Amino acid sequence: MKSDIHPNYDEATITCACGNVIKTRSTKKAMTVNTCSACHPYFTGAKTMVDTEGRVDSFKKRYAKFAK
């Protein structure tokens, strides 16, 4: 790498709105996020995807006219 053209890549702290603190490395020292893997419904299992019609059935119905 060329010297003196890249930003400093140091320790960083990411703070979530739920209070979770993640230590990582970044060019910014501190970041604040609204959701993280500890509070996001997809990762916690609090909410599941509801597929009423079925993705495969929907695909087949949509592209049935092209099938030969």
C-alpha cells in the first residue's frame, strides 16, 4: 500500500439502540445503529416469514405461459 493516502483503521465501537455494544475495527471511532443481530426480529426468531401463496407456486403461475 502507498503510505499517507489511506485512512487510519483503528478500534471502533458500534452501539445499538437496544444497548448492545459491538467492538470492531473501522475508519470511524464510534457508530450508532437502530437494529443489530441481537434485537432484529429475523435473527432472534421473533418474527417468521409468512408465505401465504407459496413462492414456488407463485413463480410457476407467473411463468406458466412461457413453459413449453
